[in-house]
Amino acid sequence: MVDPVTLAVIQAGLQQVCDEMDLTFSRAAFSPVIAEADDRSDGIYSAEDGSLIAQGSKGLPVFVGVMQFSTRTLIERIAAGVTAAPEPGDIYIVNDPYLGGTHLMDVRFAMPVWRQGRIWCWLSNTGHWPDTGGMVPGGFSASAISAEQEGLRLPPVKLFKKGVLDAEIWAIICSNIRVSDQRIGDVKAQASALMVGAERLAALLDRYGDGTVGAAVAQMRDLAARQMRAKLALIPEGRYRATAVIDSDGVVNAPLIIALAVTRAGERLVFDFSGSSLPCAGPMNSVRATTLSSVYLAVRHVFPDVPISAGAFEPLEVVGIEGTFLDAHYPRPVSGCAAEVSQRIAEAVFAALVQAIPDRVTAAPAGTSGNFGLGGTDPETGAGYVMYQISGGGYGGFAGGDGISNGCSTIGISKAPPVEIMEQKYPVLYRRYALHEGSGGAGQYRGGFGLDYEIELLRGMARASFVMDHGRVGPQGVLGGGDGAVNRVEIHRQGAPVLVPEHLSKAQDIVLQAGDRVRVRTPGGGGYGAPADRDPARVAEDLALGRYGTAEAARLWPGKP
Amino acid sequence: MSGGLVAGVDVGGTFTDLVVFDPASGGVRLAKVPTTLPNQSGGVLAAFEAAGADLAEMDLIVHGTTTTTNAVLERQLARTGIITTEGFRDVLELGRRTRPQAYGMSGRFVPIIPRDLRLDVPERMDARGRVVTPLDEKAFRDALAQLLQAGCEALVIHFLHAYANPAHELRAGEIAREIWPNAYVTLGHALLSEAREYERGVTAAVNASVQPVLERYISRLAGELAARGYGRDLLVMNGNGGMVAAQNVAREAVKTVMSGPASGVMAAVATGRRAGMPDLLTYDMGGTSTDVAMIRGGVAPVSNEIEVEYAMPIHVPMVDVRTVGAGGGSIARVDEGGMLRVGPDSAGSAPGPVCYGRGGTLVTISDANLILGRLPAQRFGQAAEAARAAMQDQIARPLGLGVEQAAEAVVRIANTHMAGAIRMVSISMGADPRDFALFAFGGAGPLHAVALARELAVPRVLVPARPGITNALGCVVADLRHDFVRTLNRPLDALDMAEVAAILAGLEAEGRRLIAAEKVAVRDVRAEFSADMQFLGQTHLLRVALPGAAPSRESLQALFEAAYHARFRVDLPEIRANLMNLNVSVTGRRAELDLSRLIDPAGRRALVAPSGQRRVWFEDGWQEVPVYWRDHLPLDLDLTGPAVIEQMDTTLLVEPGCRVTSDADGNLIVSVTG
């Protein structure tokens, strides 16, 4: 047994190693998606089975737990002789979604930490690369029907051998991805984070001893499991059902259903997804690692003070995903899994748990990353461009407060770029960037408001693509609260009627001419509790601030204003 | 008529501190009195009275104030309206698409200006500053009338891309000045002429909404000082570590938001310079939080990207002080899994730690220090017992430890967290904490400093003569300072090096001109040059100090590559460097004050003699430890820990084996071993 003091000190030390890897990765990276939006994560994984020891506190939430699956797969492949065994200085690269991943753009690196000639643990990180090839720039195709269309798929291979970048593998990668000239900077940033982490970890092991740290890791795992079980005891025994709906898979215009039954039985919490939709034709499939990770991150949003470690996940059991779109296999396309399906899974978890512990869970948040891609050539410069607008939405109301407006995605922490920066870089003009009035779901505590923006193409021709969600049904209200407003996409072409995409929230390659406009209104959050219980002063305030129209408020909160 | 005295007065949350120097005689007078709220001037006048300082004899008073800080954090703001570009009235409410914490979906955000006071008018520039839609002056006049009707006292005009072409903002400003009944009109581009509409808008909105609050306070204080005989300009500390005349301070009121922390850092700079320690990590531990800053080469770091609270960015140059959420009031608890945790929740100053006897029931870091004998028990009376009982119930029993072991565990974990946070601060600024000395001040700083230094492998701790009045000292030693940034954003290979040299020289000349125009005597004026660089395609920047105002292309590339390798352990020969900004800081150094009399030399004794002893718990158990009264220690001090050194407002804990010496100013220097 490690004494409780040393234990807590080692836990904080391991956490700092991970936080420092996160910081190093972001500061050294070239791609804004990593450097500015922090779409990356770093962690420490066990040598035996890749289970999670510690993970950076500022890593992207959707990566919680994912890397332990990819590290485990790597360890298994090495043991089976499928993948070459490591030597000191080797770093593996892998982005295969079906080997414990998310989508192809999330590229994982893994490096063993050596002590006395043996592997003591693994360090691994994930970074979202701006492009990994495939049919559309950036990888978010709304209409891909196989993995090959989504981009280059890498099994685990050694990108660094004895500390040196393998120029041949690198050349193959560069020939298969867009804007490859700057990726060397990201690759070195990603490797640098692991090297800085290895240095820090070695200092910790030297100071406390490999044996003591190893014993502390085992104890931390037990303590985290115990803490999670104590949290689960707050949930009354029983079965809680919920459903979440995805508008469509982007190819077949029919909703996909996530059916969830959460059962608290003794010290376990079982998430049963049986009855969910079958694997789909378009890219709204999820892979096993992402599905599990989505459940974990949702639970962590509910109990944020349980440390991120394999122990915390032990009492959580996910069943019934086999044969559904939540456990898709090669060659099903999966580009929507990390950004959209994961958020619907989290929404289902929130909707189930709010019935059991209403004081700790919010109504549904907007829960879409709001990807709007615009690609073309600017006639003024002759240069091609690919613009991405991501956007937030309203969060759900909760016991004691209204939802936050324009919050980031459930699974992310990244900021949206300023309008002024977008207009500097791309031939567009924003006509509006405003609160989506009326979008917050009614309730005792209403949902937060989404965003209402309108972009005009200034020059040339461009193609617009959308990978969003919640166009069919809004984020669900709970305990008598109303749903938040749905996501709306409208294309305003000069001299033509307003075009609404057939799949509402998903479309690919819609041609725009200069002067055409795209208007997007993102979802509001779900309402919490019965509207009749809302303080009339709060209804009056929302009216005075123009957040709802008079008739609208009278309809949502009868007799209140 | 004045007597040549120089005074620094700092108003903090709890105390108002004053230090008065007589440069002619070297004499020093000090006072610490309770802060008076809401009008801080009562405490300021009381401090002069307590120090027996005659205002008619003052040659210079420099004032640090938390008026604007409190106004922002408590939202006690002037009623302020904003007029924006059509379609963008909600920018201040939408923010950048964030949530307060990485995990947890609830929370609260109050925009700095409410929606009914945010209006928009037709006008538009594009990103290059070309007019897309002319300013609708009629609509603008109507909006002004509407805001006045709504009772607004201050006004913000914030148009998209005004940094690229301010013509519309300038014209709107002209119209506003015809109609608006006072001078509280802030144009968005005037404080910060950079892209990013949210950050620029919040900066302008904060400025406008604290202007009337600050001006009322300062003019009242200046009036009261004058009525009592003070005949010179009142100077106010700015967040950038420089000072500004009272009559000008409200114009850029937002710059005073970090006034207090900045003055602490300036005191550290001055103290370190005299002590021959130009590289310092400052460590100011208070009740709820700890402020950390990094001083390199005797220069305080300045950042343009401070966030004073969640989603409240203030992008004007301010001393880069980072706040870590751990202080004496941080609460310790055993979680459901049986793991000991310290923070982030805090008992603050109300109800405070159990040992304060003000109703606090949750055991805190201060309680642990008391139980371990690190704080003098007699100061706490009965509440000391309550603290012990709370430690027993809340920590010791659940963990199966003795009370002392439990308290030691709390302190160790708190130190681990604080050390980790300090390390992250230094790394994010691109430096290794081991190259610095720890400058410990504030009420609780010296208590933890030696243990923290050991955790960080920092070799030395510098404890100034008067840790409890550091901010007031900072006011009085601060220099005149002007910072300039010129954005080039060009590949190094495409730079015209003659142009670089001309820019650096021009900015230096401008700084020298401004300093010459101020009414404060300076000893000399010097300029520092640096460049913010990156590899082409990166978004983050690395600051590279330049040896002079005429660097060569090769030296820039070499300096940058060396700095990059030191930080990231990788070379990138494949990619060329980009030069984003040239920076010039021009500093007018004031005559150095003699800090050797902050502790009265007459009180020092020839021999190192303890004033008593008490039991202090270290790792191995209780030890009888000598307690020294700091004001008695001789300047040739040389003792080895364990020791406790007490003074009026703080306690220094010297761990076993560490050596303590003094320098000529009476600063204590602890050499950390082990």
C-alpha cells in the first residue's frame, strides 16, 4: 500500500505530465484545429493492456477513453506479431477507426516509456489533422458510403524509428493528403508532446521509484472505481429509458434512432443500446471505441469530479451495441461519429439520467458541431480555399438556472473563430451573427439560445457542405420542459426560391454564386421543468430583452408575461 | 510647498497599505489599515494619518486601486450602452462558443452590457477596410437618443473591422460628442486596434462601464488629498506596471483593472534588481487564490491577452499575472473513493478557515498550517481547538491517520498542486522554473515558499523585507513605461531589415518623447527590443529578445531556432520563420529608492537570538524549532533550518537543512536543499 499522501502526490504528478503534453502539443502545432481549437488529447496508458492511467484535463472530451482502446489494440497486435515490436525511440502512428478510434482525421501516436529495458507504460496522443485525403477536403463528407471515400487509413506503423522520422512512410502519407507541406510541423509537435511527457514521467519515476508509482497507479484505479460507485449510489435503483434521434445518415433520408435503457443494478450502471438502428449507408455510423467514450464523457459531465482513469469506467457497462450503427465495422463510413453521433449518444445518456437524478443533469444541449464547409477559388487571389464554420448552440436548462447560450459542442471545448478573422481569410461577408431568438426550449428553467448567422459569398463560385444535426427534432426538454428549436439551414440564391436541404441538416456540394447567401440557425437547448412553474419576472425579462416575441412568450408560458 | 516625500498606497480587498519614503534622510514610514468600502478614500486618508505622514510634505503619491477590478467582478458598473454594426448586437452575449468548465453542462454567464442596451445601425466595412455600407447617421442619432432615454451614462461604439478602417467609428464618435452629455464615449478601435470582435468589444465595454466609477473615485480622492495639503499630481498605477496621472486615468480606465497584482510584480522587479536576482517567479498566496508571474532579466512580463474571469478577455497590455485557484482558504476533503483532495472549493475569507472562528466548518490549508505549528497558535485562541477537531473528523479519521499526519498530507497536496500550477505557468511562457528564484510575498506566501521551491527544484527563495506591503512598495518603485507593438506578419526571408531597424528606432524615439513629457523625474531611459516569431503556418508565437535595434536576418533566424529547440525539443529545418510582431518597451527608470530601511536598522541586534521556540511538525514528527522575530535579525545572518521567522504580517517557515542569509536590504534568501 502506498500511503495516502504519496498517493495523492503521485496522482497530481501524473496529471501534470498529461497537462504538460497537452500544452506542448497545442503550442507547437501548426493546424489551427489543434493550436487554437485544442482538438487533441494526451494520456498515459498501462503496459499490460493499455488501460487509462491518466489523461490531460484540457484534452478534447470525446477522446476520454478512446486511446485506451487503440493502445490495447496496438499491444495485442504486437503480441500477435501483426505489428512490429517497438524499440526505444519508436513512435507508432495509426488512424484506423476500426482499431479503437474515431474518424480518420483523428490521428493517434503511441510511444512506449522504457525503464531498465522494459516497457513501463505507453504515452499516446490524438490530434485532429485538417485533412487525411478522401472525397472532400477536411474529411467530413455527408454522402460517403465507404471508408475508402473518407480518406487514407493507416494501420499502426512506426513513423519514428529509434527517434528518426521514417521518410518513406512520411512520403506515402504526404502523397495522399491535402495541404501536406505544413503537416511536418504538426507531426513534430505531436511527437514533441510525447517526448516532453516521457522526460517528465521519468523524473517522477526517478523520484518516487518505479515500484511505488506502479503500486500507486493500481491503487488510483481502485479508488477511482470506488468513487464512481459512490456516485452511482446516488442514482435510485431502476431502469431509465431514453431515445435520441439523428436526422439522417446523409445518404438515406430517414432518421436513425438511439434507443437506450440505463439500469442501475447494485454497483453497476448498465447502458443497453439494443433496439438502436442498424448500421447505415452514410457516414453517421459510430465505432465501438467512440460509442463507449461517448458514454464515459456524458457520465463525466454529470460527475465532473471523478478523475479520468480506467477505474472510473469499470462500473459502467455498455451492452447491446453489436449489430447496430453504434458498432460499425469496415467498410462502413464513420466521419460523423466523433462530431455528431457521439453527441446524440451523450444526449440519450442525459435524457435517461435526468429522470433519476434531476438535480445533477441538464435538459438536452444543442449537441451539434454545426460543421459548414465552403470550398472554392477566390478570383481575386486565384488561390483555392476551404472554409469551416463551426457553431455553438443553446444548452439545456437545469435545476436552478437557464441554459447557456451559444455553448460549444458537448464533446468539444473548442472556440469558434471570430467573424473578422473568417472575413480576412475567405471571400465571404457575414450579414448577421446574432442570438437565435425564441430558440430556447420553454420550461421552469428555459434552454439557452442558439446562433443565427448569415453568410454571403462575395466573389466567384463555391460549393457548400453541411454536417449538422437536430434539424428534424429539437434538443429534448425534460420534466415537462419544451424542446429547443430545431437547426435550420437555408440557401438564399438570387432570384430563386429559398432552398432547404433535403436532409435538413446535411448536404454536400451545393453550388453558390457570388451574392448567394447561406443562413444557419442553430438549435436552442431543451427546457427544464414545467413552463407553468417559471418565475413570471424571468418571462418578463426575456420579453424586455427581445429574446422571445410577445405572442411566442404567451404561447410558451401561458398567462405569465 | 512640499517636503520631498514619496508615498505608495495600495488598496486591497482587506487592507490599505502605505509606505512613505524620505529620500533625503532614507527614512521609511509604514501603515496598514482596514480598507473602507465602497469609498476607498477613507482608508487611504486613514493610512496617512496612521503613519503620521503630513500630506503637505508629499512630493509624489502613487496609488494602486481595486476600484475597477471590484466593479467588474461584482458587476457594479455604470449603466452603459453599445451601438454596433447591424446584425452584430449580440456579439457581447454570444462570446466565442464556450462553456465555463471542460466538464459539466450547467453554468452562468452575464454579458457586460444587457441586450436592451445593445443597439445596431446600418454601416459596414469589409476586412480590408473598404466601405460596404455607409454609416447611417440618422439611425445612429436615433440610437444615441434611445440609449440616453434608457438612462445610459457611458457609451461604446463598436463597428466590425474598425481596426482596418476606423472612419465610421470616428465619425460616429464626432456625432456622439455633439449629443452625449459627458466624455464617457469609448470607440472600439481606440484601445485595441486588432481583429477579433468579441475581445475588442469586451475590452471597450469594460472600459466604458468602469470609466464613471473610476473617475468619481479618483477625483474625490484627489480632492480630499488636496484639501489636506497635497499640492502635486496624484498618480495611479496601471495594469502594465507603469503609472498615469489622475486626470488622464479614466480615459483608459480598463488599464487599471489589474493594478494591484501589477504593483506587486513591480516591487519584485525592484527588489530583485537590488538583490542581484533578475530572474524571479513571484508567488503571492492569499486567502482564495494565488497570483504567479514570471520576471526575466529584471523585466516584468506584459501580455495583451488577460482573461479576468470566464469569457471576460481584456486585451490591453497588462503585467501577465496568472491566478491559480489555491489559497489559505482552499478546502480539504476526502472524496467518495477515499482519496484526499485539496481545493478547488474555497472557504474564502467568509466564513473562512475553521481557525478564524468566523463560522467556517470545513477544514482548510490554513487550519493544517496551524495544527502543524507553522502559524502562532496564540493568534487564534479557542478556534485552534476547533480546527484540530475538524481535521480529526474530516480527514484524519477517514484516512486512518493521526491529526498531524493528516494536516501534513493536506499541506503536501496543496504544495504539489501549487507547484504544478506554477510549473504550467512558466512552461506556457516558455521557461524552465529551475532557472528562477521564488519571490514569496502576501500573507501566506512565505509559509509555503520553501517547500514549493523544493518541489519545483528552484534553488533559492527571496523573501522581501515587508512581504505584507509589497503592492504599496510596487506603487512607489514603479518606473514610467511605454509599450509598443508593430505587427508585420511577414516571412523572415521577405523582411526588409533596414525597415525593421527603422521601426525599432522610431518606436524607441516615440517612447523617449512620451517619457520626457511626463512630470516625473527619471534617472535614465532605456529601451528593450523583442520579436514575436513562429514557423510559417503556426498560430502560436514565441518571443525572442533582441540584443539591439538593428538585428540581422541570420541572427533573427538563429535566435528563434535556439529558443524553439529549448522549448519543444525539436528542430524544424524544413520550415522558415515568420516574424509577427516587433516589440519595443521604453522605460524611464526613476531614482532608485533606498530599500534598506524598510526594516528599521535601529531594531536589529548583533546576535542571532531566537525570541522563543515552539513545536513544529515536519515529516519525521514534532521538532522544537527556534522562532525568530524578523525585525531583530542582523544583516550578517546565517542560520540553518528548521526555523520559524515571524514578522508583523507573515511567517516564514524554513525547512530543516535549508540555509538562510540576509542581504543589505534585509531581504532573506533561503538556499533550498534536498
